[in-house]
Amino acid sequence: MDPIVVVGGGLAAARATETLRSEGYDGPLVVVAGESTVPYERPPLSKEYLRGEAERADLRPLDADWYADQHVDLRTGTSATALDVGARSVTTAPGGAQRYSRLVLATGSRVRRIDVPGAELDGVHYLRTVRDADRLASALAGDGPVVVVGDGWIGMEVAASARQLGREVTVVGRGPHPLASLGPEVARIFTAVHEDNGVRLLHGRTVVGVDGDAGRVSGVRLDDDTSLPAATVVVGIGVTPEVGLAAEAGIDLVADRDGGGIAVDGTLRTSAPDVWAVGDIAAIPSPRYDRMLRIEHWAVADETGKHAARSMTGSGEAYDVLPYFFSDQFDLGMEAKGLTEGEIVISGSAEDRECVVFWVDGGRVNGAMGINVWERMDEAEELIRHDGTVDRATLEAFAG
């Protein structure tokens, strides 16, 4: 009997593996993980793990003993290099050809790299893996100014962590405000908390070069001819879904202009027989939003891994989980559900950084975000799923 094979080393792979066993699948099960560690969660890498407040063991949803106890063949430090869906075989290095009965692709994303002179200098960092986080943590333990390139979620979280570690921090963003998808009104809340804590935020700027001395970074040059001194540079300009394996195997993809990723149905099956895709790479039909969504957040990895496993063991239920994400920056905590698209309605006090933000389109709620307001997202989800309009007064009174 050929095994079920799970390709990936993140949360989606761990959840798929765990759920296969909990749903009663007791056959052979192989996990192919490219990194040399047990599959782990990534959100702490920019926050508590980077600041030394969490250990590696805290990142793992399942420890090595679990895989051994459950008779899972966990192959760390092993890359999947080719996929033949006709032969039901995935090629690994090391290891060679591995046949499968069913396959889960949980290959995640890779960081986008900055293409400017000096980008290869020592002291320029990216953050995707636990090894990246270890190297960056070591750099942040030193002295000198830090420049963060990119003002999305990763950039802003790293900036907060670096500042909490006592470093001088400047964030360089290309747009008019950080966290572009939130809109200027909500972005001002995050801007204020960073500036109150001593982070310098530069908007509408582009990095054109990285300067160095004896092979190490010494500064960052911007498109307005200014130069920022830097002992450490962190680049956080987004990620790209790792769909190469699927693309080379002829599995249907979604065009980049439509969000990219691997096209799946409601059970997370791809166009190839007995192949599922989960996590960052999966473009999933959304019943609520009536379009394909590909979301790069922790909760999607958590939920799609479990959903695919249930599908593989006989469930025909369609995936219908709203996007959920969270962030912690200084004393500001945030959790959100749905999509940040539409007109903004705020309940509570944005000035006091204690509010719930709604995104509304044509009177219908698309998404909600609690900023230092907790345990209200289930109620917000009811509003998002409501099949009709919600009046503005109801939303403005939501936070109480």
C-alpha cells in the first residue's frame, strides 16, 4: 500500500498529518519537510521568538515524539524536487522517487528579495524560517541602527520587536501609509503606536541601494538621495506562493493578477487526481465572497490542513472558514476576520486604540478588526455572514 505523502514543513502540513490520524487513517504516512526541523508555526518568528521570549519547542504544534508514536515517517531536511501525477510519484532529495496513494501539497511561500546594488551584503536579513529568525535575533543583540524595508505586517512586527530590544529603528515604506490594505484611517492607529515607541516611519520612499564597508552593510540609500545609516537591514516586502512543483506537474493554477496559487475546489482538491493543496498556496472558492481567495495567514494554514485531511478520509464538506489573522505590536493587539475591503466604520475609540473596525460594501459587512478589543470576533462573524445589509448605527454601537 502506497502511503499518503504530505509535502511541507509548516503548520498546514502538521495539521493535515495530525488530522489524518485523528480521523482514523492508520495507514502509511510520510511527511517531506525541507527544513531540518520538525514542522513549526511561523507567526512567533517576528514577535516573541525573535525577542527571545519563546523557545524553538514552543513553535511546534507536534513534537518529534508525536510523529514517532503515531508511526509517521517524518523526513526532515528533504526537498520535493519533482512531481509526476500520472505515476503518483514525488521525487525527493535525498531519497529519490516516492510513490503516493494521496498527496497533500503544503509548500508554503518564499520571501521576495530586493533587487538593488548591495543587497547581498552581510547584515541584510529576510525572515521566513526559524534559521532566519535565529540569525536576525543574533544581529539584533548587537548595536547600531536597524532599517526595515517594507511596512506590511512582517515589517511592522519586526520593527516593534527590534525597538523593544532597544535598537534604533527606521521603517521604509513605498506607499502613503503602512499596512496598505487597511486604509489610511486604520493605518494611523498603528502609525501612532510605533511613533509613540520611537520608531521612525518613512512613507513614499523606495530603496535604491545598500551601502557597505568590508562586506558588511553600513547604510541604505533611498530614491530621494537620502542615506540611512544601518548596522542591520531587514527586508519584508512580501512573499510568493511556492507553486513550482504543481506548475511543472501541470496542475491548474490561478493567474497572478487574480491572486495566484493553486486552484482547488471546496474540498481543497486540485485538478490532479488525489492531490490536495493547503495553506499559502491554495486558492479556495469562498461561498461568502463568491470568488477565489488565497490568504497568507496562520489560521488558513491551521484550518485548511485539517479540512484537507477530513476530505481525504471521506468528507465532502466544502471549506467555508472566514479569513482570520492577528498581530501584536508593542501594547497594541489586533485580531480580524473577513476581508478589509470597503468603507470603514469604527465602533469605539480609535484615538484610545480600543475599537472595532468594520469594512462595509453596499451596507454589507465584509470584515471586522478588533484593536485591543477581545473576544468579539465570533459576534462580528455573524454580521459578516448576515445575508443582507447592517445599518451603520448597529456597527457604531458594536463595541459598547
